[in-house]
Amino acid sequence: MLTAMFNQSAIAAIRRCIAQIPAGSVASYGAIAARAGLPGRARMVGSVLRQTPDDIDLPWHRMMRADGRIAFEAGSAEFIEQVQRLRAEGVTVNNGRVNLAEHGLESNLDALLWGPGS
DNA sequence: TACTTGACCGTAT
DNA sequence: CATACGGCCAAGT
């Protein structure tokens, strides 16, 4: 059916956008949703991420909430692993939080310092 | 079918 | 900083 087709393409788009997040930077659920052509549907990004089987490799650890906080419960196994993976890429994490102005996909330090055309 | 949940978000208080 | 609320919508009960 058409609805199912749309959902499948949406899922594919979301996974594709997540895969494009470069190592060393992070992106919010909402930003990925927008980039996937699904503005306002951040929850769907989380839903897709949760359902995606392990055999499909995605940089899930680069996904943060809009305020830079890790989505998992502090202290949980996933939380700890995400912190480790981020730090392994040079991302600084303090109290389960990342500075999006520094590591965010759209507004990262390079863009702020060098600008799009300089 | 109806109601609840959730790896979310923006605004308001 | 912390709640509260409404919006969002696929999945699960």
C-alpha cells in the first residue's frame, strides 16, 4: 500500500542521514528528521533507531537530544557505551551532555570559525 | 477499535 | 534549572 511505501522510504532516508554524520560530530533527532524530509517528526527517528536490527551498522552514538543530552537513562549500559564511543571520536561529554555549538552537525566549530565561504 | 508509550521538540511558566 | 503542555506518529497492549 501507499502508506507502507512511504514509511519504508522514510525509514531508509532516516538511516541514510544518520550514516552521513561524520565521526567526531553529533546530530539531534530533530535535525536528522528534517534532513530526511520529515520535519517535526523527531520521535520517528528514535523509533527507527530503536527498531533497526543490529546487522545494519549505524553511528547511533552520534545521536543526541536537541539540548545535547544523551537520550538514554544516565548510568544505563547504552548510556555508558555511547559516552565511550563519543569520547573515542574526540567528542567531549560532560554529565551525559555534549556541547552542540562545538560538535553539532550544522553548527560545528569549523563552520563558526571558517564559515561556508572563507 | 481505543488507549498508552516512547532513543523527541518547542514554547511557556 | 525544572516542570508542564501540546504536537508528532509508529508500535505495542
